[in-house]
Amino acid sequence: MSIRLVAIHPEEHYRASVIASWNNHLNDCAINQSSFVPLDLKIHCKNQAVKSIIATTTPLDKGVSGSQLLVLFDVSEKANLFDALTESRNILQSIIETIPMRIFWKDKNSRYIGCNSNFARDAGFNNVNEIIGKYDDDLAWQVRADYYRAIDLEVMQLGVPKASYEELEKTADGHEMILKSSKIPLRQNSGEVIGVLGIYEDITQIKKSEAEQIINRERLNFALKGANDGLWDWNLDTNEVYYSPRWKSMLGYRDDELGNTLDTWSSLVDPKDSAATLAHAQSYINGDCASFETEFRMKHKDGHWVDILSRAKLALDVNGVVLKPQRLIGTHVDISHLKSVESELRKKEGHQRALLDNFPFMVWLKDLESRFLSVNKVHANNFGENNPESLVGKTDFDYSPIEIAENYRKDDLSVLQTRQPKSVEETYVDTKGNQHWIETFKAPVTDQDGNLLGTVGFARDISDRKKIETELQIAATAFESQEGMIVTDAYSNILKINHSFTRITGFTADEAVGKKMKLLKSGVHDAAFYKEMWDSIQSQGSWQGEIWNKRKCGEIYPEWLTITAVKNRDNIVTHYVGTMIDITARKSIEERVHHLAHYDPLTDLPNRTLLTDRLHQALAQVRREKAKLALMFLDLDKFKPVNDLLGHDIGDLLLQAVAERLTTRIKRQTDTVARIGGDEFVIVLSQIESNQDAAMVANEVVSALTQPFLIEQHTIHISCSIGIGIYPLHGSDVVSLMRIADQAMYEAKRAGRGCFRFYTEETTNQSSLDSPTQSP
């Protein structure tokens, strides 16, 4: 069957596609004996309306080929509604994507069913579809998933929004954000809550700006209060001016007595200063000058004039652009007192500019004849006078022995003639007869035109400094001792080393000074060691102990180190002093003694003491891990004849050769080969899977020792008998395993030697697992 669509759709391409689809559906029905699959079509009606229909067909009569019943369903209304919903959804999604906030919505199980792109990016995804179906446990903030789920449940159960609460969150890339969040119940038209809608925005920068504004505001307020300045803020568009309470009080007014207009300033400023001040301000506003700073007088409420220093700047935004409306903000400083002082200083400038009465040493000013023009109190007291004015007009000849006074006069004349300063260190005897070291400095005094006016001088008692210098010389000698010494600042920066330090470490002063103490760090000790060391220094003021450091050449060596904290009068650490002794030789002796105590001197194998210690450790480990351990007791066969016939020297060499063959066969570092005396050896296999592992090793050892030995041109044939005890099968401690292995060894002897035996409760049962090794 075919259809004709010319009348119902004007586009030929569309009609062709519909005809092709229709015929394909009919063919599928005929081939598969199935029902016709409906087609969605668009048709143009006679009244020019376009309708959406669903077309289907069914055979009218199975006996008549090609007869079909065509049925058309008008679904235009539903199609239009679907198109409208789709368009509405697209518009809504576009709006959601445009909003700069993060938006998401979840179902009742807190599973995401939608979001915008901003939210998806925070979660670490590029596409919003990747979020759908996920939970908070699947996203970057999974550690807070329970917290978010609790809020979801609260909002859905109570049916009320949780609005504008702040929280801290991390994005997928680890960036911390401060969020302002809201969650709202998501409802159907019936009012039933079906989920939750969430909205949040990143307010990190806002919070940061707010914090900075608060800090800046507090700084400004603190600065203004501390400086005691008056603040004014002039709106250039309205001529309104804000005057701070301090601005008004420095003129004697209360805050409510003056209005906030430019006229207030104009009515109080000195008329002689008004025009020039306003012109200067306008020049600054126009950009003709770089700053606004000027002085003028203002009338106090009491009637006197107040000298004012005014500074101002145009208000700018964060980008440096002038704010609109324009505002000129400035301060008033009452400089009346400064003006008065300045006037007085001008009158006495020639005298008092060199007089520093608060100095803790002698200060004086002399004229060209060496007469005192002014002195400070310290100088007067040293001459036995309470009032400095008592010395004015007098000379050194009035207070000092003539020979000393003459030397002072010569110094004055030398300074005046050369116009160069002079500094000397000399002794001085006070009125009580006590001798002091003093440092004296004299310099010429000239006026603005370069004319000589006299001399200025000061002298300070340096007796304490001289004493310290002597002590330092002694300390410097002691510093260059046989012990290495190092001085650092409070931050472990090296300040000084001695020659012994260089001898021990290889680092010279040029290489070490300025570096950190970690210059010597060897890497042997962990962080806990250094923490314990510095905890001791901080709590007790010192630490001493053995430490491994590294020389310049890279060699790691042991030293005995003492570190002492140096504190000032306030109990604050200022320096650290370290002394070090190279104990390499002593450590070598200690290690040699330790080696002799734990190793057999002939074969260099662990002795009974070290064997016992290692066996204890191995048993502790296999107990923890529920594993097996094998202990082999080995005795050499035919060894006594070697000693009797060839001598003990050959016997010793044979024992050394046996030890070498044993260590060659036992290669695991966790296993142990020990000599416990005479021709007796013990092998510990620290972990085995089965008894067969021990049997394999025993076979190898028996085979290795059966091979001939060539000792000093003597070919020697021996063998060995081995007894094996297994933990935990045969014994659970060191004593029992050694005893059991020893008994098993004697069973191997009785079996003909040159073989091994496992321990059994029936000692007559000689078995070496499945295939006992026979004596050669």
C-alpha cells in the first residue's frame, strides 16, 4: 500500500521521507507478521493550520491483498503542550545558567536531579549531566556529605526554607570558599515535598573585602585617635562637609555647635589665609599639583588663633579612580605648640641644637676661648655641681688639675684649627678619686655662614666596655680550645666557629658562617630525635648527648655535642653555643668491644650470647605472625682426629672454612649461623613454610660439608650431623628448642652421621622427613 501526501504537506523532501518510512513499516509488518509501528506526522489542513498526528494502519481483510484501514489521531494539543514545556524548560535552564550563583535540586533521597554549570564546575565536572544521579558522597565535598544530607532532611521534614547561612567548603581543586547558602523545599502542585532546591554563592571575596574594610577602618580610627587629628570630608558637588568631633573640639566647640557646610570653615579661617587655601585646594583637585598640604590659622571659640596644618587627598576607589561624587578628605593638626617651640628654637638654635640633656653621658658646648656655654646634668654632676648653669662662663681650669686642663685646651685648639672632629680614649679621675676610662669626642661648631662659634663635645664612661673587652680577649683564647666550638643566633644561623670545628668537620669559617646548623645534618636521626633535643634546650637551657653528623667530605661520624642557650636579661634566647668532641675513635673501640662480646673470635660468627638474643627476637616475630621457625643443631663428624693428627692450627683453619661454607648456604639476612663452641654450630631459619624447607637446607649443608677441604696442602674429609627442632611443633622457647635440636642431633649421630634428623617424641624413630640423608 502507498499513500499520497501532496495535498497534506507542501515540502517534497518531507513527503518523500514520510512515504519511505511508511513503506518500510509496512514491509516490516509483512516480513515479521507484526503490528504496524505508528508514525508521527505533520499535516497542513485546508484552513492553513498545521497539525501533529499519529498515523497507523491495519489490514481490512486478510483475504484481500493491500486493503488497509488507515487511522489518524490528532495529537496537536499534546504536541503543542510538549513543545511549550520544552521551550519553557530551555528558557528556565538558560536563566539558571545565567544566574551567577550555584543552583542545584535533589530528590527526597538527596540524589542530584539537576544543577547549573557553575555548580557542576565546583563539584569537579564539566557537564551538568555528569552530576545527575550522584550523591554528595560522590562529589569533591564527600567529607561533609552527612552534614549536607542532615540539612536536606531538616528542610524537607519541616517544610520550611533554611535561608542565608554561611559555611566553609572546598572545591574539587582544593580551593577554599566561604559560601552563603539557602535550601528550599521542592514541592509538587499538590504541595507534597518531593525534594530540595539549593542555592549558594561564593562570598569569599566579599568576606575578605569586608574584613579588610573593618581592619582599614579600625586602623584609620586608631591612627586618628592616636594622632589626635581632626578629620574633615568635603563633598565637592554639594559643598557639604563632615567635621569630626576632634576637628571641632580643637577649636573649642562641641559637636552640635557647628554645621556641616563649607561656610563653617569659611567663617572660622583667618581671612588672610582663606583665598590662598581654597585656590590651593582647587589646584590640587584640577590635577595641577600632586598633593594638598597647607598651613593657616583658625579662630578658637575663646577668641585666640589656632595654627592648623591641613593635609588632604581625593577619595579613590580600589582601582585608583576618583569617586563620584568627588570628595576631598583631609585632617587638621593643631600645630600651635609646634609654632611656639619653633620660635623659641630659633632664638636658642646656636646653643641648644648641640645640647642633649637627656643623654646618659657628658655633653658640653664651649666658645672659642673654651668657656662653657652650656652643659648637661651628667657633665655638671661629674664636676660636683648640681645645676648645669653653674658651669656657664667657666673653663676646665676651674675644675680640673692644671695639666689635665691644659690637655683639654690643646684638644679644643686642635679641633678649632683643623675644623676636624677628634676622638680619644683616656682615663679620668672623678671627685671621689675613682679612675674611669672615658671616650671623648670633640667637633667644631659653626653658624650657617661657616663661622666658628666654638666646640661641642661629649664624653662617656667606657670602663665597663674596657672590662668586657678584656673578658672577650680571655673568652677568645678559651674559644680556640681543642674542642670544636660554634656560636649561632637564635635562629640557628652560624655566627662564629673555631679552628677545632674546622679540623673536625672540614668546614672553614667562610663556608660555615651564615649557614644553618643543618649544614652538618647527617640524615641518621629522625625528626623525633631533634624534637626531643630542642625540647630539652628550651625547657632546661641545654642538651648534651651523642649525635651523628656529616663532615664536608660527606663522611658521617659520631660526636659528643653540648648545646647551651644564651639568654638576655628578659630571659629571651639570643644565641646558642655548641661544643663538640669527635668520638670516632672511642666509638670504634666500643664497637670492637661489642663485637668481641657477641661474635666468635675464630670464625666471626655470632656467639651463644648473640644467638640467644636473635632467637628470642625471631620467636617473638613468628608468634605474632603465627609462622614456623626451624633451629638446627650441627656437630662436625671426624673433627677430633683432625685436631689430634694435624694440630689445632689446622683445626682452627678448618673451622673457619666450615663457617664460610655455612654462611654461603644460609643467605637470608633474617637467618642466623652461629658457633656456640668447639665444633658445634647452630642455624636459625627465622621463617619457614613447612618442615620440608628445613629439610632442604639441611640437605644442602650436609652436602656442602661432605665435600673435601684443602687446608695448608691437606685434603680433609669430614661430615656433619644435624638435629632439627621446629617451632611451635617441638618447642616454644629458646631453651626447649636448643635441647630438642641437640637431642635430634644425637639421633643423627646414631643413624650413622653425615645426615640430619627431625626431633620426634620417640627417639628411636629416625626420620629425615620423606628421604633421610645417609652418611657418605
